[in-house]
Amino acid sequence: MSHLRKASPETTTIGWMGTGVMGRWMCEHLIKRGYKAVVYNRTESKAAPLVEQGATWAKSPAELAAKSDIVFGIVGFPPDVREVFLGSQGALSGARPGTILVDMTTSQPSLAREIAEAAKAKGCHALDAPVSGGDIGAKNAALSIMVGGEKDVFDAVSPCFEAMGKAIIHQGPAGSGQHTKMVNQVLIGGNMVGVCEALLYGYKAGLNLDTVLQSVGGGAAASWSLNNLGPRILKGDFEPGFFVEHFLKDLAIVLEESRAMGLALPGVALAEQLYRAVKSHGMGRKGTQALYLALKKISNVE
């Protein structure tokens, strides 16, 4: 298996499925490195910026895979992942033996294993490689990339990952990338409750929240969410770096997996309930920092 060739702009054509808030930038970094790219998105207009930079449009994931050596996907929900990789017009149906499929969506570990097995049966390879870092990380090529799958396949795709991210770590066999991302989401869920409640407390206490952030943003209470999303909250910017509805999907996966493992994770359950309230207020397409608005409503704070 170690004969897998390392990706390089001279010899590798990449396929990219899903050109949304994050995928568009991730693919753009690869194009800027000189990779030939074929792109597919359900809404064709969202792929326009990449086509303008020289990417070729494909009408289906199958057509895209037929023209690509490595196929990347970053879509919305597990059913979307299943459709673009395993569906009747999915990437695997058009892939040649030796093609590598890389799912960068945050999805179910069990689905990652299923894709890996289906790929293997066709002489292809698969990695699950979810990311953390939101729209900012995607734009700045600073994503954390957590990868499950065979090590030699990981090594072959590594040059592509290096164009998109900073912390690129092989976590183990198929599904391990997704499990690691769930660890990440457990941390974020509890942290976002803390960030939003803390800022709400400071606001109600009449403090200047900009100076409060200066004090707490560098100490033991500091976090990525506080320092990146805190300022957005203060500006009243609740647009998505990461959608509430996608975070709810992730928390549901954590709860499902933890139940299967016999684990009680009450903090995750609380975060999931609070984010459900955010969505019920019509904010499912806002960023995770919109939790602040829901908490304001609960306490009737103007």
C-alpha cells in the first residue's frame, strides 16, 4: 500500500464538493498552490469564485470524481455526506481505483467507517478529516485538521492538508478523526455557555466589556471562543463563522455516541438544550455566538 503517491500540484487533480462558508476558502488555498481543481456544489452560483480562479465545474459528484485523484467534501449534515460520497451519483460511483476520498464535514464516526469500507471494496481509499477553526481558520489556512484512516493515505494527502491548516494530526483508523472532532465540540459547547453567560453578567453589572475582555482574554479564563467570538458579540455581529444548526447536529452526534458508550455527559446535554432554544428563536443560520441573544431573552435583559 505504501506505493501511494504524495499529492503535488504537478501530478494531482483535486475534486472539491461543498463550496460554502469554509469549503470555498479551503479549495481556494489549493488552487493558489497550483492544484488543478474540479468543483461541485448543490447551488452552482456558490462555486463561481472558484470557477473564476480556474476550477472546472462538474454537474455531479460522480462526474467530479471521474476527473480527480483526490476528492474532498465539506457539506452540511450526515445525509448530505452519504449522498455526495455514497449516493447513486456520489463520488464513489465515479471514482477510479486508487482515488482517495476525504470527508472534511463534521459527521458520524460510524458513517466515516462505512465510507472507508465502501471505498476499500472498490479499490479506493478514504479519510475522515473534520476541521476546527471556523470561517477565520478556513480563510487564513490555519485550521486544525483531525484525520482518521490509514497512515499511508494520510501521508499521501498531507501536502493538501498543509495548504489548508496548521495542526494536522493523524488520530488513528477510520472514524478517529470524527471522534476527535466530537471531543473538540464537547469543549466548545461548555465553553460557549461560559463565554456568553460571562459577557451577559458583565453587561448587566454595567462594566465596559471591551476592557473586561482585555483583562480576562489573556489569563486562565482565556479561550479561542472568548477571544474570537467575544469581540463579535460586543459588536452585535451574530453572522456565522459556524452555524448554530450545524453545531446542534454535532452535539446530537456527541450525545448519540456517548449513549452508545454508556457515558453521562450532562454539560453537553445542557449546551444542546440551550442551542435548541437559540434555533427556536429563528437563529439556526446565525453563528454559535448567537447563544448570547437567547440567554439575554431568558433573563429578559434589554
